[in-house]
Amino acid sequence: MQHSTGAVSGLETLAGYPNEQTWLEARETSGCILCGGPLEAQAQNLFDTRFGLPGRYEARRCLHCSLEQIFPVPSPEKLKSIYESHYNFGGEKNTLYTRLRERFLFSFLNRIWARLDGDISFQLLRGAGRLLDIGCNEGRNLRIYARNGFQAEGLELNETAAAEARRAGFIVHTCLLDKFDPADRFDAILLSNVLEHALDPKQMLLDVQRILARGGQLCISCPNSGSWLRTVFGGWWINWHVPFHISHFSAETLRKLLEDTGYSRIEIRQITPSLWLAQSFISRCFASEGKKTRQLRNPFLTVFLMLFARFVLFPALWFGNRIGRGDCLLASASKP
């Protein structure tokens, strides 16, 4: 049940802009964050269903490249502030939620569940060589990647989370991705629920390719803008996640972006994690504007709904994936 911080996803300085208001005015007139094309509204009155942050947003689709993005796009200054205060690991330990999560994550049951439900964090990925987990948070998954044979390292801006991962024995870099220049290239790089947080997803993929070894593998998981759950739950779809999710990719826009940034052997498939369905249901039942949805951290309610989704609603999940409307995109690509 990992949520990547997205903290390395484009929190650049306001270079060229004297203040946040100037940034927002520039974003309002600049169009699509990928191609600069004009935008049309797809969804309105979206609000934060997780933490209760103030503000309402729209989802807008580019008329040229079809990428969807939120509007208004938050400034890097605002994103940095809300990540630090609401989203990143802050040292939570020994709560019922974290104890149960820890026991499950490192049990054989988690490996069975990942095969059954879908592996959005690439915990079943096995191999050798150097692996970089971008947005590794406090390093829970680094322990799994190391167990699977990799020399696992992390990239994480949250110093509190990075320190926790280092105490577990891992190398964790705390710099922006565009400033990261390792001496040796990586054989595998993971963007597990990170790309959608980027203010400049194209530049993120270019930076990843720069530090990826020739023939190295990039693995991406992100929400699918064509998901049937988005249609069912409307503004309570958990993956709107405003204002943190900047971009919303379809299989087509993600493939095109990977091609445009020079990747090869691109494979994209779809799954619908039961956790995401459970969270959308909890959001629909309990979320209200301006209030934190505490039920999302209720392990018993979450597990019950996950089991119900996987074993009772599995025909709907399977069919949605087959027709290209799964909730999650899983992409794999290589550096030529």
C-alpha cells in the first residue's frame, strides 16, 4: 500500500518568475504542459478528497496531444509547501496502520497478493545490477528490491524519509532529478506513481534516460485517464488527487511520450488494483471538501473493501482491463 511522495517530480524553483502569482498567470496562458496546445475542460469542481486541502480545480485536455492536466497548475513553491506539510513521510511509526502494513508488506502473502491483484510497485521485479527507486519515501520497497537481487538505491527529497531509509542501510540521494549525476548508470529505474506528479513529465523522462544504462529498463505505474472507475466515481475518483496529480495519462499519451523521449521496446498493460477501487469507494462515502478523509487510513475497512473488490467484483475489474479502461497503466521501456 505504498504511495510514492512524488517529491522529485519537478519541484523546480520559480526561475524566471518573480513570485507565485506571476507563475500562475503564466501557466494560465501557456496551455498544455507537454506541447503548449490549447486546453478544453473535461471535469470541474474537483477538490482534495484525501487531505482536505482548500481549493477547487478542473481537469483539462489538450486539443493537440490529448494529455490531461489539472487547472490551475500549482506553482513549484506551493507544491513544495504542501508536500512537506501533508504528503511526505513525517516519521509515523508504531501506529496500528503502520504495524499491519509492515507485517503484510514483508510476508509471503504480499507476494501472492501482488500476483493476484497486480504489482503497481514492481515488488515482483527480479534481476541484478543497480536499481534506482525515484520517490522512494522511507525505503520500504528498497528492502524488497534488494531481496529480489538488485543493488537498490533511492532518490528522495524528504530528508526525514531519506534518513529512515539510510538507517536501513540504503544509499538515498536527496537532490532534484535534473541535478542528479551519478558516477555509474542504473540498470533499472522505477517511477512508481511518480510521473503524474511531474510539472514537466517530458523532462523527467529525459533525465531518467540520462542516468539509465544502455539497454536499461524503465518501469512506470500511473493512473489511467480512461479508467472506468473515473466514470463511476466522478469527482470522488481517488486518482484525481488534486493538487498533487498534475498530469493524467492514457495508454496512448504515455506511449507517445515515451517514444518522443527516445525509449524503445515499449510495453503498456492495464490493471485495476483493488486498493484503488477501495479508496475511491471510501472517498465517495466519506470525503467532504475541506476535511481530511481519515477512513482512508482505516486498515480493517480498507482490507474488507479490497477483498470484496478482488473476489466479488473481479469480473468487472477483468472486463475493464480487457477493454482498455483499467485504473492503472503499467509501462516498461528500454534505453536503446
